[in-house]
Amino acid sequence: MSKKVEEIINLLNKALETEHQANIQYLSHAEVVDGINSEPIIERLKEIAEDEKKHAAMLRTLIGDYLDGVPAITMAKAKNATTIEDIIKTNLKDEKEAVELYTQILEKVREAKQELPYNFLKIEHDLRHIIMDEQEHIAELRKLLGMKLSEIEKIK
Ligand SMILES: [Fe+2]
Ligand SMILES: [Fe+2]
């Protein structure tokens, strides 16, 4: 296995650890939210959690079946949040970082195209699919707070 492919597997495993975290974090935050208007927010958080679970499954398949790697079983550190605003901002920050990480991985995969004759399109397709989902999560979360795009850029 080439250095480039090894690096891609490592990055995909890093992403898998953050998907494990995101799934658990959204499910936990969904139980923290309460109040008179909480129902649609709880539903949205649970729906996003389900997407993150699917992303983890997609990554496991890419790593194991398409790249002969071993999928990670660990998870990145999850973050607590207590208020609705805090929960949404915490997850918006994570979603932004997810888009950055997947964009970086996608670039590496494209650079290694010649070394991936039997799996390039599958990996590229799935990464693009996941990035589009994360961008959708950003759109959905910011809508809950009525945030403008320029405000998202300020979240750190
Ligand atoms: Fe995800
Ligand atoms: Fe997401």
C-alpha cells in the first residue's frame, strides 16, 4: 500500500471517529432540549444524528471493503451543551470542521487517482455525498437560530 493511500485511510478513520462523536452528541443534545417550542428542534437533531450514523457506515465500507484498511472503533471527544443556542452553535462549529476535513480528504483522493483504479469513483462519490449532507446540516441548524451565513463564519 502506498504512502498516499495509507494517509487517506488515516484521514478517513479520523473522520469516522468524528462521525461516531457527532451521532452520540446529537442524540444527547436532543434529550437536553426542552421547552414550549422544543419539539421541532428535537426532531431535527435526531434526524441529523441518523445522517451521521449513515456517514459512519459509509466510511467503514470505504475503509474496509474499498481500501483494505481497518475501520476505527474509537470516537472523538463529544461536547456538552445546555441551552438551545449553545447546542446549535456547538454543532455548527463541528459541522464547519467536518466540511473542512472532508474537503481536505477529497483533495487527497483526487491527487491519488492513479493509485485508485478500482475504487476512485466510489470514494469520490461517497465523500461528495457526505459533504453535501454536512452542508445541509449547516443550513438546517442556522435556520433554527435565524442566523445569516456571515454569522456562521464568526463561530469558532
Ligand atoms: Fe457526518
Ligand atoms: Fe453533520
